[in-house]
Amino acid sequence: MLTRFTRDDPPPQMIRALNAKDWVVERRLYGLLLRGQALTSPAGVVGQMTAVQAQDHPQARWSVAQRMAGTPDAAAVDTAFADGRFVRVHMLRPTWHYVAATDLRWLMCLSGPRVDAANARQYEAEGLGPRPLARSNEIVGQAVASGPRTRRELAVAIENGGVSTAGLRLTLILMHAELTGVVCSGPMQGKQHTYAAFDDRAGPEPGPRGDEALGQLAWRYFSTRGPATVRDFSWWSGLNARDARLGLELARSRLIGRELDGRMYWCTEQELPPTKKPGVDLVQCYDEMIISYSESRDIVQTTHTGFPFLSRSGGFSNVVLLDGKLLGHWRRASRGSSVEVRTDKVLGARQQAALAEAIGRYRHFAP
């Protein structure tokens, strides 16, 4: 039996349940909107998930679309991105994330200084001290004041302003501009990304600050990614261990803790509808179902697969999940919208039907 624990209870005993891992995976599927989809807008999906890792923009768009109710629609995602309802920006860790415009200010206030400090050695190695970074921020801010600019246009402006963009300097300069609230993503210009003024895209409300922001981030994480551990939260959020524990403590009154196989998992107490049929999901390799965890990522691993969880072999880098657990890998064919799947498990008729349905959803998104 699964038991609820509160902060006043004695240390919980190990839960002995044959379906303990299935319980974790099923709750994650619903929390991360791969089951029970009810949201109809891309910005609603991104806002519910707080942040969606997005260094591979074409595939990250699919991560948003497949979580929407109904048939995935690339045009709806692209329109919402172009309109700035959600943006793409460096946050949490030194990589790109989608964030809803309404969350941009408070998340950047919490996360930006931490990631910027983590970049200090790289700045120093490229000769980017406080003066050239301040000067480049000034130049970039002036350049985007009249409208979005491409990376190439900003490079020219920065060079003309007397700051070198050689080597890794341009990448670091633009990341610093994001992390300090000067720019975020703008609309696409063909296949080129642009940068827009931060204040033109961020929502007007400042949002929570300080410890309130830590508690809010922890609540957002454990209510969508839970059951998860505090070490998982520290990895995903970019917070150090102390601040991750503080965030959990601030959110703990609304969470339950359960110990499984020597790990303490935290989540919300929520009744889930019974699962009636197998479900297959084609997720990109950086999908939040995978990348949100460090300590407990192995919970979705299975014993029947003969290859590693994250594979790069032959371009099969994306992941096929069967009821939330690793089934195999997939890739889009080099031509057309065909999907190629690799698995070493023989599927039954119902599982094959679920796989065909998942492939059909992706092909509709990426015709």
C-alpha cells in the first residue's frame, strides 16, 4: 500500500510494491502532459511545464505540439513562437529553453545570475571581462531597440562598436545579454533565429522573488515532473544542493514524499484515471520526460532493451516510449515525413497499433 507522509511523521519505511516503478512513470506521463492532454494552446503547454529544453528548435516544437489536445499542429506552435507568447532563451542550465512570456521575468531573475556566474571561466578565457560585456550589452540593446535582429546583424553591430566577436566570443556575448535581461528570442526570419528586446517580449508582471521564487520553482517542478528526487530537481533547475533543498522545503506542505528503492520521491497527491490501452510516445532526445531527471532517469529504463537509453547510433537519437518506458529509438527519414523505428522487442498487435498511432501524429505535425 502506498502511504502518505508529512513532515511530522517518522522517517518513512521502504515501500514494497510490485508496481512501484510503474506508479512513478504513470504519474510522470500525466504530469508532463503526455497523457490526459487538455491544453489547446502552445503557450499553455509551455507555461504548464514552466520550461522546455529547446536547443534543437525544430524537434522542441514537436515536444510542445504533442502535448496539446487533439491533432498536433506545427503552424499553431510556430505562430505562438513568432508572436512571443513563449520565447527561447538560455535559462536554468547553460542551454536553451522555451519559457512562457508571462514567466520570463521571474525565472530569469532567479536563474540568470546563477547561469551567468557559471559562465565566468569561459568569459575570462575569451577575454570578456566586465567592461567588454557591459559594452556589448549596450550595443546589443541599442540594436534590438528598433526591432529584432539576427545573430549575424548583431555580430556586425558589436564589431562596429569596438568589441571583437572572434571565436566563442559572440556566443558568450549573446548568452550574457540573455542572462542579464537585455534580449530573448524574436520571430524567425526564414530559417534564421532573431533576438528581440527582452522588455518587448516579457510579460509586465514581475512575479515572485527570492525565497518565494525558489518555492514556486520547486512546486512547479514536483507538480509536473514528480515523482522526483531533490537531486533531480537540483539538476533540472540549475540550483545548488542547498537552494534545491530550500525550495523543496518551501513547497513541501503541498507535496507528499514516498521512499522507493532507497530514494525519496516527491509529488502531488492526485488521482489518475485508469489506463485502458498501451500508449506509445515518440519523444525527442531532449524531451522533458528524459532530461528532467538525473538521479532517477533510470526509472524509465527496461531490461529487455539491448542498447543504451540515449543512443546516437545511425542517427537514431530520439526515444520511443511504451507506457512511459524505453522501447527503442526513432529518427525521421532523410526524405519526406517517414519515421524509422528501431527496437529489439517484438510488439503485440495492440502495441503495434499504438506505435502506428504515434507515428501518424508525428507525420501530421511534420508532413
